[in-house]
Amino acid sequence: MIFWLWLCGALPASTGQPDSELLARYLEEKLMADYSFAEQVARRVPRQTRFLQRLETRPRMSEFNVKSTIISRYAFTTVSCTMVNSGSEAREAVFEMQIPAAAFISNFTMSIGNKTYYGEVTGKEKKHGNEDKAKTKKPPSPTDGVENGYETFKASISIPRKMQANFLLHYEELLQRRLGKYEYTISIRPQQLVGRLRIEVNILENSGIVSLEVPPLRNSKHKGNGKVEGDTSPPPSTVIGHTKTLAKVTFSPNVVQQTRIARNGILGDFIIRYDVNRELSVGDVQILNGYFVHYFAPKDLPPLPKNVVFVLDSSASMVGTKLRQTKEALFTILQDLRPEDHFNIIGFSNRIKVWQQDQLVPVTPNNIRDAKKYIHNMSPTGGTNINGALQTGAKLLNDYIAQNDIDARSVSLIIFLTDGRPTVGETQSSKILSNTKEAIRDKFCLFTIGIGNDVDYKLLERMALENCGMTRRFQEDEDAAGQLKGFYDEIGTPLLSDIRIDYPEDTVEQVTQNFFPNYFNGSEIIIAGKLINRSSDSLHVEVTASNSKKYILLKTDVGIDLPSRNDIRGVPGLEDGKGDQNYIERAWSYLTIKELLNSWLKSDDSQEKDYLMDKAKSMALTYNFVTPFTFLKMKEAGLYSEPPQEQYISPSTEGIGEKLQSLQGHKAPPGMPRQQDKQRIKISKTSADGDPHFVIDFPSSKFSVCFNIDGEPGDILRLVSDHKESGITVNGQLIGAPAPPNGHKKHRTYFSTITILSNKPERSYLEITPTRIILDDGERLVLSCGRSAIVKSNSLEVSISANSNITVTIRDTISFIILIHHYKNPAPYQKDHLGFYISNSKGLSPDSHGLLGQFLKDEVKLLQESLNMSNPQAGQNKTEALKSNPTNTLKVKGRLVPVVWKQRRIYNGQQEVDCWFAKNNADKLIDGSYRDYLASHPFDTGTNFGTI
């Protein structure tokens, strides 16, 4: 028995076959058995069929199945194929499958009759013999042999006459988010029509599945940019069903439907795109059996400004289609630059031409027009001076950063495009790499693009890896311009810079990369690790990043679910053998091996490379992954073995929601003490809270004054008004609720929204509700009240204590605290609402006004004359005597205000305050009447107020 197994990057070549005659032969009796009688009647089988069958020389593929399950972005894929040799002599069968280059093969099995051969993952030696080379192509780098992100797995075996062979391939991958979607692709290229062809994909995302789509089959040999033009309907026979967290997609075309797509059996790529629900927080942290994976992809963030230098190859080899498509892509890219961006263009061959000498220019209509003219006039000539072009681009960007007062949080980058190898100037790859790294010095990132088959892809890949960038390789075809634009779209909108994700050192170990120079819109940051203490109740997570003019700190405590809550064993549909695998542990091992491979690729130290290779090899052997340092060694399982059984994860849609409801780590299981950020706040008693009840503290007088405002639902009360001096205004909008039974009020009112406006040193505002915070200082940022976070800008800091309170600090001299009141089971007269407290008023001027602001700089006096001195307690306890006197009077700005003694609960009822209460909507206590404090809208600064 002879068989061969190899992995290569070449795409399969289609074999030519007569069209009508081929179809006729495959509509013979054996294939017709799969379809209904009505379908059989509808077909006509030509007479030549039996003659053509005798001419057939290769085994027929009778069955091709792909079954896949994606659990929280981690995909398990099983491909099964059956080939039948109906001839009178042994024939060679070739099983061929394109798989994503990022995927790891985890198992492969073949069976013929009663013999089974299985693949054993074996470590490669440092020197490979001819035998290994015959079995598997030696990949000296993690992506060697890759064409447009896919590589081809092949296995061949001789099938005796009148027998069949079964092939079973397993591979795994962690889906990457690009342009706001996860894309899962299955290559359907059996190279012949198949009697039974079926694709089944099950998706489980406990965060919630959104935007699920199945575009038409991608028939192009080369992969596009992910955008589908024209018809966007799913392929024929596709069935899509999904609930909130589960989706099932099947594709099972019969022979006639396959023929309509492609008569040569190369149907194309079956693609599923989807996204998950997410919010601006620390992200989705999932924990299972001592391992965790953390997905971070915030949204609703304003883009950062860019400083970008385009370095474009214009050598003679770019002549024709490549240069034309590059120009087309650049025209579109230039049009997408934002007004706050700066850019320049360098064209290079054996000479280097800079469009704008020694500067980056702003994005203006005139500059974009002139840049397009420059690109249009580029002509292909000369050799390829890669080193000189990169040195020029790096110097240009370094000088611009050093000599200009650029935004400290802007993102600088070089986008480098070439189609060849260095032929002019420095041509040694190692020198080009070291020169580039020395020129960039970790100050910005380098993104590289290779076009065509002659490009030195390994050089471009390593340059990008060493300089915090990414690389892409495109073929010269009609879609290259779209692919270039698609790649730019991935990196064209930076939202955060200098992202660091931390966990306490004594709680986690072996954490994957946790610092990222940039986060681009539509992408995702993924970190994984192991827990040291599995018995801990929670995992503390902190995310720090920069966003335009703001510094952001997000933090939370993630509940560590009990193992039984996150275990997927026993769930319907997972009884087939792989349900016991910890998908989070495998995602961690996948990420760790990828990082080891990248580190190995970047290293120049032989000892370090050996260490990294041994570590990656050891982990790959532990988890049964085929990597550049391991290969599949086929072994015979013995005679009379059972044929290989299809093993796959296929979750049922029944009952799974309840069993997997705690897959998201931040949902703690019942019985676990909920981590609360409730803090005992030590601040001034000056506040407006509840129905609403107002309290003003007068420290020098050693007492407090309180009053109520019986407003109407929808009223907007001006709480602090100091717009002219400090630039601060605080408004509170009321929401209505029914009065409690037997109460004296017709209704209750609470603060549903607090708006804080500041116009110094620059205009900004905060809009706060019980569920979210909107911060806008020219760039809009939305934060959840349910997640702890800190956001800092030049003059403003917002600190969120999850579901508890928000502290707003302005210029370090003004501080407000907003309490969040949530009711778990509210009565009809209870509404989620806010309380407003003044913590620090030093920065407010003496002229500040508003229901609270007017008292911040004044003192009031309690008149002693009103005290009945005949009270026997007067001599013993003067204060108690004051309390008992019903006719006490305050003197406020020359006005006499009758008051009575009361007690009020503040700070969520955690503290009591004794106060003198002014009745009748604070009549005579406040300037004017309460209706003078009504604002016309939440952002009303009341510039004419204060003249009462």
C-alpha cells in the first residue's frame, strides 16, 4: 500500500473534462439514488454515459462533508471525504483541501477497506532528511508556502479495484475580526461533481450573534477584500437558522446545482460572516477550568489622527496591471483620509522621489488633488531600492514628529508596497532588516504589502513583525485594487493607542501578549492565560489606553464561574467525543504557539531561536498541532480496525441557552457574592437627591439647611450656574413617578439625567443617566455605568465606580459626584435615578448661582432672638432648645426664612444629616422662585441668569 501526504501553498489546478458528457456520466444510477423521483424524471441521461464511464481513470468522489463548530470565535473543523474506485485495477486517489494558513491541523486519518492509517504529530529535527521532505513540505517560517492566506493540504493513496477510501481531516483556528466581522471560510474544491456534498456550520456565541450573513460563493482563485458586489444572496440550497446565541448554517447542493455553479467541481469558498454583541468596557472575559480568554473590541470611539507616509514601488517590474491597480487603490485611499490627518508619498525604483520634501502635509482638497496628480504621473522604470526607500520614509516621519507639535496621541505609520526583491543599493535582507529597525526605533509602525509571485514575502513579513505592523500578499489580478483598499480599511481608522491589559501578577501566569501599540476600528485584541488560583471568586482586569485627547482606564472584577457552569460536556449535540475539550485552553495554546513562531521568526540569535523552537514544538506536541516545527507521520492502526468515525462538535439548539448562559466570565453564578464598587463616600453634604431633596452644608456655621423642590416631570433644574467665570454649568432633568399610597403628593420626581457643561479651557460636556455616560469634548465617547473606568483628558477626569457612582473632576479644583440609584424590583413609585453631590467647589467663583451654586460662597445665620429663653433646656443644651423651637429663623442675604428641624438620609441612605428645613419650595431661601431656575434644555448655560 502506497500513500503520500504533503502540505503545500500552491492552489489546486483544475482538470479539464468534457462538459455535457461529464454531466451525463455523473447522472448515472449511483448518483441518482440521492435525489427524489421528480428530480430523476426531470433529467435526461445521454446514451454515451456507459461508454464514458469505462474511459474514466480516476476514483470518483462519492461524498464530501464539512462539519464545523465555532465556540466563542474558536473553530473546530472536520472534513470527511469518501472516494470510490469502481475500476478493474488499483488507482491513485488524491485528497486535496485548502485550509486557512492561520489554522493548525490537529488530526488526519485514512482508511481503505479494513485498514486504517492515522497521523501522529511528530517533532521535526533541526536537519530534515529526504524522507520527511517527501511526506511534508518543510515550512521554514510560520507562513511559508502561503498564497493569499490559504495553503493546500494533500494526501494520496492507492485504492484497490472495487474498493473505497475514507479521509478525515481535523483543523482548528481562532477567528480574527476584520472590518467589524469574523469571517469563517470553507474551501469547496473537490475538482469533480460529488454525489453527496454537505457543509454544516454551528456557531455558539453567548455574547449574542449579530449581523450573520452568508454571501455568494467566492469563485475567484484569489481572495478579495471581503466586500461582495452585485448579488448578495446565499448560495443555492443554503439554509440559515439562528437564535440569539446559536446559529446553524447548512449548504448541500445536489449535482445539478453544483453543475450550475461550476462543472469542473471547483465551486469556490463558502463564507460565513458575523459579529457579536459588545459594549465599551473591559471586553468579554471567558473562563473555564483554569484558563481564560479575553476579547477586547470597544466601539463608539472617535478616530485618532494619522501621520502616514506611503512608500510605493515604481520600478520597471511594476509595469502594466500592478502599477495601474496600485494607482486606483491609492486614489480611493487618499479620498478616505480625514481632515485631521497628515500624509506624504514616496515613489522609488533605483531613484527615490519624495512628493513633498521634508514635510507631511495636511489633508485639504488641494493637497489631495496634487497627490493624485503625482501618483498618476508615476511611471515604471529602473531597479528596486527597498532599503533606500524605507530609510527615506523613516527619516521623513521621524523629522516630522520631532519638529512639529503633533498630537501626542496621534498614530504614525508607513505603508510600504513592492512587487519584487531588492536589486539596487543594499540587497542583503539581514542588513535591510537591521537598518529599518534602527531607523524606526519603535516610534511608529510599518505595514508592508507584496504584489505578485516575485516578491520577497519573508522579508516583508519580518519587517512588519519587527516594527509592530502587519503584512499582506496579493496576486496580480482584476481584484488587486480592491484588496489593497481592503487592507487599508483595516488600518485606516485607529481608535486607541498604547493599549495595555493587566491582571494581578499573583492571579495569572503564562499570559499572551498584553501590550498593543494600536487598536484599529473593526479589529479585536485577544489575550489568553492560565489562572494560578482556581478557587478565587474573581479575576481583576484593568485596561489602559489613549484615545485622542483622553487617557482611558477601564477596570472590573470578572466572576470566575464554577467549572460545572462553563463546562460544555453533556450539552445536547456534544456527545461525540470532542465535547470534553477545553476550547478556552486550546485557544490559549493556539495564541501562545503563534507568538512563539513570530518571536522565532524575528530572532537573529541562534540560541534564542533554538529555545523558541523547542518551546513551540513541545506545546504543539502536547496539543497535537501541526506547525512549522512538527509534521504528521502516518502509521497503520492495525488490521481489521474500525473505519474512522467523524468526530465533530455540533451543538443542538435545544436547552443550550440555559446550560451555556455563564460562558461570559463577567456573569457570576448564583450564590456568588457580587463584587460591588459601592464605596462610603466622604464628601460635602451639599447635594440634590431623591424626590428631589436639597441639602446645603455651611461648615463655618456648623449646620446644614435643606429644602424640597416639587417640580414637574420634564423640568430641567439649573443646579450650578457659573458659566461666565469658571465656565461650569450643571443641569438636572426630572422624571415623574406615581405618588406612593396615602401620600400627600400627586406624584414624585427624580433626576433622570445630569448634564455637566464646561467651556474652559475648551468646550466639553457630560450627559449622565443611570445606565450610560456620554463625554464629548469635540470627540464623542460613550461609557457604560455598569463598568468601572477612568477617562482623563487635559482638564477633565471621569471616574466610574460600576453601578455605584461617577466622580467628575474639572481642573483639579471642582469635583462633583453623581450617585446611581438602581432598584432591583421597583415599586410603581420608584424609578432608577441619580443624585448630585458637590465634593469640591474651590474652582467655582463667588458669583456662581443655581439652586445649589448660590450658597457655595455665602454663609447664613441662625437668629438667636427667635429662641424662647424660658425653655428650661436652654441653659443645659442650647442646640437642643433650638431644635425644639417651631419658630426658628435663618437670615439669608438679608431675608428672614422660617425653618424647622429635620433629619435627612443621604448617600444611598447610608448616612443621616440634621438640617434646618425651609418649606414651600425654599420660598425666601433661594433667590426668586424655583421657576426662575428652569432651563430650556439640558445644555442651557443660562448666561443671563444671576441677575435676580
